[in-house]
Amino acid sequence: MERRLLLASLLATTFCALSAAQEAPSKPNIILIFTDDQGYEDLGCFGSKTIKTPRIDQMAAEGLKLTNFYAQPVCGVSRAALMTGSYPIRVAEPGNKKQLHTVPHPKEITIAETLKTAGYSTAIIGKWHLTNKLKGGKFEPTTMPNAQGFDYFYGTPVFNGYTVYVDDVAMRVPLFRNEEIVVEKVQTWDPITQDYTKEALNYIESNKDRPFFLYLAHNMPHIPVGASENFKGKSEYGPYGDTIEEIDWSTGQILDKLKELNLDDNTLVIFTSDNGPWVETTHSMKPNGKPFIPRDHSGSAAPLRGWKMSAWDGGSKVPFVARWPKKIPAGSESAEILSTMDLFPTFAKLANAELPADRTLDGHDATEFLLGKTKTSPRNDYFYYTGCLLTGVRLDEWKLVLPRDADPKGTGWWGRLIEKIKETELYNLNTDPGETTNVAAQHPEVVKNLMAKIAEGRAELGDLNVVGTGARNFDPQKRTLQAGPKKPKKKAAPKK
């Protein structure tokens, strides 16, 4: 009798344990596909008529499309905002020197570090661009991916170039596997998307039995563009279109691998870009300037105004698609505001990981919004920065643009694409996404409200000549700017 009771008790305990295990939701895998300099319009589901992206379009049909998703207007700062969940002007940097391309201090905490505390395997495949470059072409190890929470790194520490063709300059970029250089000087970018795709598929296969975070940060379509033989010369758009269509293929390969491994229903996949397209047909877009980037080597931000480096929405508003079967309702679309900074706390919530308790993040947990449990985003504002220069703010449908000089001092090479604004301007982005009609005179109360918002942001985050009360600094030095305002030249003493 006692034996039967003991056996029944053991069976009941085992059944309860199995039931609990079946009911307990497993931590989702997270894949973030991040392209480089891809414009707002450069997907079929965002309006492109000449670039074919059937797999990403299918992602959008099976998931969520956001039409007001913000990154930052340039590569390095965009990645810093993503990794730290903070405006780059808030992020601490080594020696408290604000770089044009942000270099997060080793004491900053990244998405990868946070997810690792929840048992995640972490990998970055692609472009890092958050490292401190040392003399002799080396990179500060404490600012490389393996020191910032990533178990595996395969890719480039910096951008792939700054000219239309690789051979236009002597610059060549190394390719790393973890801390080892596997290609000292990349000579062609044609195979890079195929290469990264193979690495990504192998990583997914190797980590299928544990939760993983894969950050696939394509070098493409940043110039110099490249595409493999199967895609080169195939797009109606030209070389730039070839690169996007190959990235679409790559995305399809990843989605297919998830289905093959029965990981599809437990994986959140997000596709977005770091900033708008690099449209600079002549240097500084001067009417009679030297020809620079042909139009078929860069994308389109239509119907938005501006492009990469500009303070208009074309610089920082980017396409966004998220897919998670049975979690994100298919065919969803929203014009609510969200940003790359919001991905950090969202991923942490999904992973049941604790956010850093000793610092302020600018990101908001958007889990309920992305899963369709609420139609309202946790974010309704966005501050526009060019380097450390505060240029404007968005609140709900309204965008305020501050007066500024052309090529403002302190903005370095970005400034060449910043034009003069003589007076405060106001735009309704719901009715005028192209920022064509200044309505400041018709809405003085809105201008007043947004100027108060600007004052709050300037005090908390900072400005070109203001150190924000919430700006982080882990070193004793006072803040300096890599491209700080130049000191006025001393007038020569008059000859006697």
C-alpha cells in the first residue's frame, strides 16, 4: 500500500513538473538584421518600384511594418544608440571625448551583455563601428565586440569605405573572426553578403538548442557597394539595387533556416537600417561641385526630405519590419513612433533579463506594442542630433526645427550636408512627411510647447556647448569634442 502511494506521489510530481515545463514559455531567439545606409523607400513594402524584395515584403505581410521608426543620421552614432539604448550624446566615451562616430566606453552596458545575463548566446556578424582606432591601424581591444558582450564576432570593426569604388583610394578594411584578423585588407565587397549569410546560418545551426541573439549588421549597401555573381547586374535600380536584392535573398535564407530547424515560432526577426541613404551626387551637394556618388550607387528616402547626415527625416527615419509567428499579428502596420533605442529594453523584457539599474536609458519597453497587445507605442517623441548639435525635436505629429548655420561648427564632416535655417520651423509630419510647409506662424502654442521640450532635452542630454546633467562619464576628463568649434584666430598685431 505504502509503495503504491509513493509511486502515485512520484508520478504526480513528475506530471506536474512536465506540465510546468510545457506551460513555461521558452525564451525567444532574437535576430536583428541591420543594413547600412539603406533608404526609407528601398524595399518593395515601403514603395520601391525598381528594387525587388519579395522575402522582406513577405516578412511585412506576416508581421508588423512601422512607418515612423527612427535610428540616427550616421553609422557610428546609430549603432551606439542601438547597443546602449541611449542617445549617443548621453553615452560615455573613453577620455570623455565625443567622437563623430561614437565609441562607447568599456563601462557602458550593451544589449549583448544584458542578454548574456539571461543565458543567451550572442553574436555579431557584420559591421561593428564602435571601436577606438589606435596608431598603426590596430583597434582598442576593450572597445571591440568580444569585450562588449558578444561571444562571437565575424566582420569589420569599421565601415567598408568612403568612395564609390574600392580602388579609388588606398584604404582597405580588415575582416575579423573574434580577435583574429582573417583578411588583412578586403579588396572587393562583392562576396560579403554571401559570406555573412553563410556565417549566420552556421551560427543559428550551432545554437539551435539554446536562446541566442544574432545581430546581423550588413556592410551593404554602404559605398563601395558589392554583389555576388548571382545578383550583380540584375536589379532595375543598378548596383545599389543589386546589393539590396541580395540582402533580401539573405533574409529569406535565414527565415528558411528557422523553419527547417523548427525555430520559426520562437524567433523574433527584425529588419531595419542604421540611417537614411547616402545621397551626395556632388561633394556637399553643391550645384557645381565635383561629381561624387552616382544615383544608382545610393538609395532613396522618398517621400521624406533629406538623406544620411541631414537633420531632416530622410536622415534618421528608416524602414522597419518585425516578424514573430503566432506572437506578432500578421499584416500589422502602425504609424506610431519607435526608435532603435527602444529595442534594448524590449529585448531585455522578452529575455526576462534585468536592465542596468545604475543608469538612465532613453529606450522604452515596446513589448506590448510589438506584440499587438496595445496600439499605442511607449514613445511619442524623438530628439534630432547632428553630432552633439541639437537640431530639433518631434512630439507626436509635430516636428520643430531650430535655426542653425550652414555647415555648423562642431559637426565635422557631417556639417557639409546641413543647410542654413534662418528661423524656427514647424512641420506636421502626419500630413506633411516631406517637411515642405513651415506652419510655425499658424501654431505658436505648439512652437512654445516644443521649445520647452527642447529646453528639457538640452538640459538632460546636452548640446554642442552644453554638457547634459544626465550625460554619462566614467573618466575624470572634462568633455571635449572630436570636431569641436574652432577657436577664432587671433588678429595679427598692427605693424608700427
